[in-house]
Amino acid sequence: MEKTYYNPQDLKKFGNISEFSPGLAEKFFSYYGEVFAEGELTAREKSLIALAVAHTVQCPYCIDAYTVDSLEKGSTEGQMMEAIHVAAAIRGGASLVHGVQMMNKVKEIVM
Amino acid sequence: MQQSLKKSNHQLADTLIQLEVLNQATQQGSQFPAFTQKLRGLNLFPLKPTHLDIFQVNVGKMCNQVCKHCHVDAGPDRKEIMTRATMQQCLTAIAASSVRTVDITGGAPEMNPDFRWFVEEISKLGREIIVRCNLTIIVANKKYHDLPAFYKTHNVHVISSLPYFSAMRTDAQRGQGVFEDSIKALKMLNAVGYGQEGSDLILDLVYNPSGAFLPARQAGLELEFKKKLKAGFGVDFNNLFAITNLPISRFLDYLIQSNNYETYMEKLVMAFNPAAAANVMCRNTLSVGWDGYLYDCDFNQMLELKVSPSAPQHISAFNEAALNNRNIVLNQHCYGCTAGAGSSCGGTTA
Ligand code: SF4
Ligand code: SF4
């Protein structure tokens, strides 16, 4: 067994997922490519969104990939950190907003 | 102040060692495909010049800065500069050639005591003059404060490096305080008319990544730079050139020190773009070293790879026809010119 679950070298092997299911992999990668193409959002904006989401799903591969990609799309360190704060705020907010549910329940059962 | 690789007796000051690194096997034991093979696949090998358009003269390695990525290994401790006699040989060659543009670079070319004389003489020959000015030299010493006016007199096309529109990234690459001084110098250039709407005095900027990654799209960066430099500092310029860092000299040292060398080379190789390969700048450029030797480009010059011996190798024996017929000398660093949108002294090529 590997000493760690995550090996940076594995990122380059992403394409190999087609080995066990070529059809689905092909559909996924062609979809993926189209999602990140320049559209109503710029490729740079999409890369920043991906970076923020990568931090939410806490995927080390995606964090590496979209850190480099964001730099190569011309984002600044400040913009990248702000994107991550957006992810963190939504994450934190998503926990906190459930406080309302907790309060509802408290009020339901407490005199 | 940081020292040049040469001054600090760094092993990479030896260009043979740089070439060895560029051609060695990866840690996994595999080899990057040879650049020449890639060109062979495109019927571009041997690579030939198209025509001689740009005559690039490196007037010396002396510089007031010691940028971390410098492919020249320039700095205040480098004393190699072009003599007036060699400049005269360049002028004789230019006069007899079809060269449209003379591109003066360094180091900081302005530190060569014969720099102004050289510009004046080229001006008399009626060719476009580019000076690659590092900006900070203009404010480094009183004797350089009038450079913007001097450039204006000779209608010099100024091309200057500014790796980013923020002090953090610029200073990390070029040294403490460089961003602030560069902005001061840009304002002085703007004040005499450079980069202004309706003016024919051209001021272009060069962006290069501050690390082991490829440049963003040139057009997008240009817009961003224009917006940020105007809003933040009231600075105007004409075009932005996005340039890829080639894995040689001090940038190679950085790549190795930071453990990024293989990943970066792999990135360049993976991003090989056939369209960029057909347009590499060595096809219309000749590069002259401080001592008069001839090279296919400034990068080959810094790797001491002289033009093919089938052509004259020194400016004193300049022969345009023979040079136009030479085979361009290539090596693994050339992948830097063909990655993604391509890269040259004039920005992207594909
Ligand atoms: S990159 Fe330019 S300004 Fe910086 S040290 Fe080299 S020659 Fe000088
Ligand atoms: S490094 Fe020089 S010789 Fe090689 S492709 Fe680029 S311009 Fe041509």
C-alpha cells in the first residue's frame, strides 16, 4: 500500500480513468473541456470558481491544478485568496444558517 | 545585493553545465523528446531563417538590477560591455543590410558609455530603434534622468519589463523597490509623450510570469495592466508582450532550487505549439554579443551557442546572404519559445 493516499504524480494520470470505462470518461472529459472554455464567463473567472470549489471539496489534486491554472489565466494572489474566502463564507454560512432550524426546534420543545 | 551566478562561482555560470541539465534524463529515467525531433515532425528541421529583419545588439551584461529570473545573468558585478569599435562594426553591417529594426538590449544598455553615441549613429541610418530599458535605470542616477528626452529625440521605441501591476510580484522577481522606481520612470516617459494617445512615441511593456508557470493570454493581460496601471498610478503604455521564461541561466537556477525544473520542462514540452514553432523569432533576428560574436537569438547567446560555422560567426565578417542560409542552432531551451501561444522578444507568436 502507498504511504499516502494522495500522490501528486497521480494528477497526471487523471486521463487513465478511461481504462475501466472509456465511454463515460470520454463523455466526462469532453463535457469538462466545454465547461471551462471561454463563454459568458471568462476562462479566468471559471478557473477562480474551480479554485474555490476545490477548497470546498478539499481535493488536493484540484487545488494544485487550479492554483497553477489561475496564475496562468492571469489571476492575482489577492483574487485567488478572495475566491477561497467566498467558499469559506458559504461553507461557514451554510452551517450557521441551520442555526435557525436549531432555534425553531428549541422553541418548539422548550417552554 | 544579490550576485550574478558568474561572480558567485555558481556551477550554472558554466553554459556547458546548463546544456547538460537541459539534456539529462528525468528522475524517472525518461528523456524529454528532443526539440529538433519535434521540428522534424513538422518539416521545419533544419530550421532556416526566413529573412533578416531585426538586428539585436546586446551591448553588455552590466545592469543596475539583479533580477532572479535574468537569462543574461546580468548585474552590477558584470563588466563585459561592447566597445565603440565593435559598435562601429555593427553600424557597418546594418548599413549594408536589409535590417529594418535595431533592437538594443543588455544588461541595462544605457550603462554602456557609448550607448548614446550608438543610438545617434543608428538613427542616421534611418532604421527603427528599439531600446530594452529596465525603467529603474532612468531614476538610478541623475545622469540618466534625461533618458526619456533622449529617446524622444531619436524616436526610440521603448520596451520595458514590468512583470506585474503590483509591487509584491514585481519586487519578488526584480528586487526591493523596483516597482516603485519603475512607476516613477514610466511617469517620466509618459510626461515626454511616450504611450500617450495620438503620440507616435511607443512604450511597450513586457510581462513575464514570476515563477514556474506559463503566461496568461496576452490580450487579456494587456487589458488588465492598462486598467490597473491607469487607475492605480495614472500610467499609460501601448502594448503588452507576454513572454515565457526560458529555462536557462538564473531562471534555470531558480527552477532547480525550487524543485520545479522537471515539472516546468514537462509543461513546456506538453504545450508545444506547431504554429509557434514556425514563427520562432530566430527566423528573422540576428543577435550580436558584447564581443561581436553572432548568435541566432539572445538565449543562444547566453548559452554561448554561436551561429552555425557555415556562416560568419563574428560581426566583422558580416554577410547577410550566408547568414540567411545558415541552419539555426537549437537545443532543449527552445521549448520555451514554442509553448502555448509562443514567445519572442515581441510577445506571443501564435
Ligand atoms: S532581467 Fe534585465 S533588468 Fe533584470 S538583471 Fe537582467 S538585464 Fe538587468
Ligand atoms: S531559443 Fe532561440 S534558437 Fe531556440 S527557438 Fe527560441 S529563438 Fe530560436
